[in-house]
Amino acid sequence: MLRHHLSRKCIQVTNLILVLIFSFPMALAAVYAYLAYEAEDVASLWIYGYDIYNKNYRAAVHFICSYTYFANCAGFPCHVTLSVCLLVHNYGYILIRMKKHLSTVHITDATVMHSRILEDYSIMEEKFRVLQDSLSFPLFLLLLICFLNLFTVLSAGLQLDIAAHHMVELCSCTVTGTAILFTLAYFCCKISDQAMEMKVTVGSFIDKHQFSYFKGVKDVFLLYRVEKKDVIYLSACGIINFKRNFLPSVVGTLFTYGLLISNLKVKRD
């Protein structure tokens, strides 16, 4: 069903993103193993203190263990984010289809279509409630991962000396946190915008047909029930709402914490 609603171009982009998600941990692990090749104490952290003196074996341990780490900390959250975005995109397709259908309804069909529009909107709203309940906790976990990753990178700025292989982990946290945050903000906030456009379309439909003299078209005033409904939006456990001002608030918060950490570093130096 989901594949049927996705265009061919969207499927190709999704497949490309999947390839990037699966390749990203492998690339990070390769860079990490290369930078930590000479470090003897790093391998012991992966294997609970066991010392490996052979450099080739140590490099293999670095690659395998770091790949497992990056696959779980970077690849898996990105994969879940992609799944969430596809679900939200599919729901947005339903809103767009309803809006296009409503804008093309002819005045002679209004007497028949107004009840159909109300029924379709009620079904759509019910599906959104299911989507909202299903994605509430996953969205909260994804946002928590984003904030922890980004605050880890910001707090690392207080350290005077950071090893080269640790920079790979910080880069992973930065890319993962930023990509997930902006992707969720774009797709989830777009739902509320599309719902608002739907209400505007309903309002235009009412204005267009309310003065019609055709028999029964006066029933179009029932669509006021749709126009007066609150704008729907996704939320993360009811704590964070994905509205239009979500992303500026997050960027402002991160910028503020970045300035505070920078001031702490200057005072300590």
C-alpha cells in the first residue's frame, strides 16, 4: 500500500538513502580503524581489557567493534527516521489528494459531495490519531538521541586535547543528530502545514458555494465543522509539538548552549 502511494522518483531516492545509511557505519569504522591503528590501549576498551599485540588483529578488532558501535548508534536511528518519514509522507499524500479533490468539485456535484467530504475527512482524522499515537514515543526517542548526540559534541569542545579516532565518533554524533533533527522537522512539521492548507481549501469551497441557488447546496454549511477543527500536528509524547516554530526553537537552544560552553572554555583557559 505504501509503495503504491510513492512515486518512482521517491522510491529511487529512498533506495539511495538506504544505501547511504548502510554504508555510513562501514565508512566510519574504516576511518576509525585507520586512525586507531597504532593505539594499543583503544583495542582493550572494545574487548574488556584483553591486550592484542599484533597490529593486524588489532586493526580487525577496531573495525569490527567500531562498525557494531556505529551501526547501532548511527545506522539504526537513521533507519528508524527514514521509516517514520515515509509513513508521514504517505499520510501527507492523503491530505494532498483530498485537497485536490475538493478544489475540483463542481457546483452541481456539491449537494452529493459534501457528505462524502465530511466522511473522508473523518476517516483521515481517525487515521491521523492512529499515526499520532503510534509515532509519539518513537519521535520522543529519536529527538532524545539527537539532543544527546549534539550536546555530546558541544561538551567535547571543553576538552583541550581530543584524539583523532575520537573525532570520528564526534563527527558521527554531529551528522546523525543534525540529519535526524532536520529530517524529522521537515516531514513532521509539513503535516500541520498541509492540514492548514486543507482548512483553507474547505473555507474557499464554502465561500464558493454558500450563495448557490441549487437545491440542497445550502448543506455545504456542514463543512464548517471541518473548517472550525483545530490544526492537526504530530507530537513526541505530548512534550514536543512539531509545529512551524519547532526548528527555530531547537536551533536557538543549541546556539545558546554552544555560547555557554564556549564561555566556560574561555574562562577555564
